[in-house]
Amino acid sequence: MSHVKLFAAAAAASAIAFALAACASEPPAGVAPEAPEAPEADGGLRITGTDGTVLRATELATFENPWAMTFLPDGRALVTEKGGAIWLVNADGRKAGTLTGGPDVDARGQGGLGDIILHPDFSTTGQVYISYVERDADNNQLSGAAVVLAQVTLTATGGTVSEQSVIWRQFDKVTGDGHFGHRLAVSPDRHLFITSGERQKFTPAQDMGSTLGKIVRLNLDGSVPEDNPFASQGGPGAEIWTLGHRNPLGIAFAADGKLWVHEMGPAHGDELNLIVRGQNYGYPEVSNGSHYDGGDIPDHPTRPEFAAPAAYWVPAISPAGLDIYEGGLFTDWTGNALIGGLSAQALVRVTINADGTAAEAERFQWGKRVREIEEGPDGALYVLEDKGGARLLRLTPAR
């Protein structure tokens, strides 16, 4: 989740591999195909999952290439678009207007404006964290993710972003326009976690002199915590919490304080990982997927020194956005992971067990790529579709 919540004290556990093989275009074996989205008389839609659960989807607004969403204490929300816009959305889902003064972005490929979350003291400080992709000042072909801590002032029709301070930069800047990661979350003990993709460069994920392919942990002001696992080595390595990641596009803390991150594999092998301090998750040395040219990558069981995923997908779902559900509206889903699927064009529900294992429980498909999932203050799920004309949908149990 990109909105800030208070959780119980953090606990660590080791992830145990659990393979999933649910096709992005077919339901799991033995399960009847889901019904397509069906219009209701009042304009809502009914979406039936692979396990028979029926959701009601209400369209609230549309956006151009939306990327992230976070709820405000008053029930309104902020939505980012990759091209640079930050929208204020009313509690009823209608667009109120945009915020001016946000980061200046030059959107290319997968990179542009990214995540937005609230500082844990937002109610008193009005501060937010915003991630985005910046170009190198001396070479426009080089780029990297960055995070600013900024002040927002809201009105009835939008607002302003001011007092931006860059508190983190991906190191180092490289060519290409993919795998930035830059998803954000604040931990129960008030640290900022940042997902950092390996930028399609493979080996930096294992390089302790680079923050590419890592999960980064910082103090709320961007300084490096003294208790980070590699703090003593200084430099970029001091920021690293875990390493060996590919393209992590979802991060969320569960109610028990455990940190979960999903990442896109290469050709298949998408992963859901329980993130444990100092562990190495193996990419590109191991993956349950393959190289895009068909070349083999050793599977996780061949290298037990690397942390194995709690769950993985072959074929791929292309995960984006992550929520660990805590509300009471979906009574049987508490503690489940809810993952957006881009290539799967689905909302994927995953059960998480106390021993760190996980398994796909159900998939909801309605023919659209799913970019972001947020749990609203009303317990409903708010889903942002991907690309141009993407809808913001409110999902509730169908009556």
C-alpha cells in the first residue's frame, strides 16, 4: 500500500518457496472460466473471479497513464500520472483538480512520475514522498529514480506542491528507460523503504556498490540508519536492506509488521517475496524464469544460499501495485495480498500463511491491465487500470 498506516512491531521470518502456475489468460485447472464484466442497471459492473467470488465495480474517474494512488486523512486521495500530473480526487471519486509545482519529469518508456505516499506525520506536517525519474544533468541519455520529500497544500479544487527536497537518488544513472522500481512504503518503526530496479542491466543487482536491484531503507529525512545491515561499508551499500531484485513494483507492510515485495521476473518467474533484513534474493544468478532470448537461468532450488520467493508465477502475471488487505468489507480476505497484473490483465488475490508461504487463491479478469491497488478507508478496493483512458474503479462485494 502506498498510503501510510500504523502497524504492530515488525517480525522477520524466512520465505519458503511455493510455486504457482496459473496462466495469465486461463483460469487455474479445474476452475470454471470467469464471466466477463457484466453491466448492471445502475451503471456498475459485475466481475466474477476464478473461485466464483463476484465483485461489483463502479467507475469513478479516468486518467492518462496513472501510476500510483494514496488516500488522505479526510477521505480524499492523490493520484499520479506518469506524464507528471498529480490529481486530487474527492471522497466520492470525482476529480477535484491537479496540484501544481510537482517534480518536473520527462516521461520515457517505463519512467516518469511514480509513487506518492504520506509522511507518517502528514496530518500535522502536510508532507509527502514522491518518486520520479530524472535525467542526468550532463547526459540526457542517462537516468535514474529519485525521491523528494515535499509539502502539499490542498484546496477544494487541487493544490500546490512546494519545498521539494531530494532525499534519495538511484545510483548510478544508466542508459535505458526500464526497471526503475521506485515504489515507496513507511515501516511501523518509521523508516522509508524504496524499491530500486536493476534497470535491465542484470549484474548491478548483486553489486554492493550500486543501489540498482535493491530494497533501500532510509530514515524519514533520507539519512542512512546506523542499523542497516551493510551500514559499515559506507557509500551506496549503506542504504541497502536487501539485494538481488529485478523490477520490484509493489511493496507493502502487513499488519504483523512483515514486509512484502513483488517483482517482475524475466521471461516468467514473477515473484512475491517476504523481505528479511540483509538477505540476497538471487537475481540474476537464479530465477524461476528464463532470459528473453530463451537462455536458461538456474532455478532457486539450485542455489539455496539465496532467499527463495514465497510464491512465483509461470507464466508471468507482470505484477504492479500491492495491497495487504486489512479492512472488514471483504470478510474472508484479511491478510491476503492483492496484486495488480499487467500482462495478466487481472486482480490477483494471494493467501499468506504464518510460515511465510503463499498461494494464489483467486483471479479477477476484466480485459484491462491493472497498475495500482489501494484499500480505501471504507474497506473497498480502489483499482487503477493502466495506459490511456484508464479507469479508477471501486470494488466491493456484489450483493
